[in-house]
Amino acid sequence: MQTHFSAAQLANPEIAEANAILRSCVHCGFCTATCPTYVLLGDELDSPRGRIYLIKEMLEKGEPATAETTKHIDRCLSCLACMTTCPSGVNYMHLIDQARAHVEETYTRPVADRLLRTLLAYIMPRPALFRLSLIAARLAKPLAGLLEKRIAAMLELVPRHLPRPENVGAPCLYPAIAMKKGRVALLQGCVQSVLDPAINAATIRLLTRFGYEVVVTEGESCCGSITLHMGKKEDALARARRSIDQWTAANVDHVIITASGCGTTIKDYGHLLRLDPAYAEKARAISSKALDITEFLARLELPPAKMNLRVAYHSACSMQHGQKINAEPRELLKKAGFTVLEVPEGHLCCGSAGTYNILQPAIAAQLKLRKVRNIASITPQLVATGNIGCIAQLQDAISVPIVHTVELLDWAFGGPRPQTIPEELDDQKT
């Protein structure tokens, strides 16, 4: 793609990077076939190629984002399916993140929109406050039908029962039970630690049984992913720096992540902080140590297990497109004895995408329905996935339990049955 940035503009390293990304796009349109919003809406401006044109125009002019450009950028899920499909290696992730930051800095949103986004960005990364907000939201949930559609969508996502905090998973040093093989940090996280603390508890049980000392640090919570994808870049970078400081001081071999959306961001810390002389090197070091839990477990020799259950594996977009992790979760489940079923149209997003299912509820609902139908078509007994957002999006819409992959692996290799799985399925564990 031809660009026309001035020399003065290109002196800005962010613009120089955007220019290189834009020039790598050859207009082939392969991305349109796998873009969820284009598949649903059929609008060129709601495809990666169309958004790239809009971003090029916005950045070249150096002017505030328009309402039209903002609309189409907001509709992007950041699922990154386009990057999996692109034959030219266009780094759409870095481009759309820069575009969102430009929108946030230059566009004045309607008051209601601005207030909602500010509220989400403030509450969701703070676990204690997020938990309190969910308790309050449960009281308001019966009124959802009377409220503005995005507020209603937010209330619909509130779980019927909020789990109690787990003792296992709180900031602490968890010693290895077997002979010590290494020391790892576990991302405590923000949303997941409130919505499903059992995921981190299962991870700690599994890792300590296999000989790993697990550190959950006191000062880390949100990795910055939520606010980064809302265009609030400085807030995201501040959270990234805090996490980097915590994990650097912990002196660990690896940083283990159980939320694939967080993993995509943490593995990109080296790029996000490349211009910060105080953090660039430390950020690269942490990114190099970051592993999804399934990546880490795939390196270990696991004992035999036989679960005799049919599991549909739903690969989160941030897992398959963001981190390019495909084989490991499936192979681990197979080694544990599960029969792994492939979900049709598995490359398409379920509509969760961080705060997307709140800010773009109509599109998210269509994607959710499509995903639910595809899962139902293969009649699984369980659904496994590696991202809390997908679990929250789908759990009330499918007829079988949906659980994190690591919970199934913990169950298979000596841990308790996940609470959301019916007791009768425990009989099929041999």
C-alpha cells in the first residue's frame, strides 16, 4: 500500500512503525474471509482491509478521528484472525492498537459512551472493586430489559452465582510438592480472579504436583490488556510496568498465564515498552519468559490418564491467532484421555473480546449465537477453552459445562472435579 507521510511525521517512531505496517499490505483481501465483522455485516469498512484504509487516512492527515472512522475501528474485535490469514505478514495488531490510541486521544465521544468506557476501564482491572460491582449488578439484573442496550448487555453477563475467593491462588509462595524442578510466577489477573478463581487454583495444584514452585505476587493484578484495547495506552503501560517489576523481583524461570487474552499482551510487552529506556530490556526479558499454561505443560512428561469424555475444544482467538497456540491444548487433552472434538468455524470469534460484548452487544450476540450453534452441532459432553472471556460469554448459552482446559487437566491428573461439572461425569474417570 502506498503511503504519503511527511518526513516530520516519520520522525515519530510510532508513525514510522505504522507506515511500515501499512506498506506491507498488498490489498489482496484474504483477510475478509476470516474477519467476523465482515462475515456478518458484509461492509468493506468492517473488514481489516477497509479499516487499514481508514487508519491510513486518519494517521496521514494527522487530524482527529471522525465519528465514521471511530465506528468501524470500535467494531473491530481484535480477534487477529486476519493475521493468521494474511500472506504478507501485516501486523494488524500493532496497527489497530495505535489507531485506538489515536481515537482515544483525538475523538470526543458522546457523553454516555465516554462514561461507560471510563467506568469499565476503571472497575474491571481492579479485582476488589470489580467484585463489588458484580454484587451490585446482580441486584439490578432483573431491570436489564428497561435499561440502555449496552448496560443491559453488561448486566446479562453478570453470573447468577459469584464464586467465593479461593485460598489457593491468593498472593503467596506455593512450594513444590514433588521434587522441585523450577520456579514460576502465575499471573493472578483481574477479571478471571473474580469470575473464576478455580482456574488459578487448579493451575497451582497441577504445577506444584509436578514439581514447580509457584509465586503469586502481591502487587500484580491486571496485565494492561483491557485498557490497551480501549485505546487507553498510558494506563496499560503503567500496568505493564508494575507487572514487570513484580515478576523481575520474583526471579522466576517462567511467567505462566491462564487467560490467553492476557498472554497475547504480556508476550508483546517487549514491543509495547520498546521506547522506554528504563523498561525496554526488562520488558523483553519478561515477554521471553511468558508461556500459556498449555505451552508449559506440553514440555512436561505427564502420567497416563483416561477420562472417557467428549470435549469440544473452543480455541480462543487470542490463543490461536494472537499467540499461535494450536496443537498444545488439544494434545494435552488427548493425553489425558479425552476425545477432542473440533468446533466448526473454529476460527471465528465468539464475540467476547474483552469489553466488546458490552460495547458492541448486537454484533457480539450474533457471534455468540453462531458459536453456540456450532458447538451444539458436535454434541460434546464438555467444552474446554483457555480464556475467561469466552467462558463468561458462552456459559449461560450452551447446554453443557464450559471449563478452562487446565481445570480438566488438573482433574485428570489427580485434582478434584471442577464444580461446574456434574458429579455423574466423575464416574467416567478411570
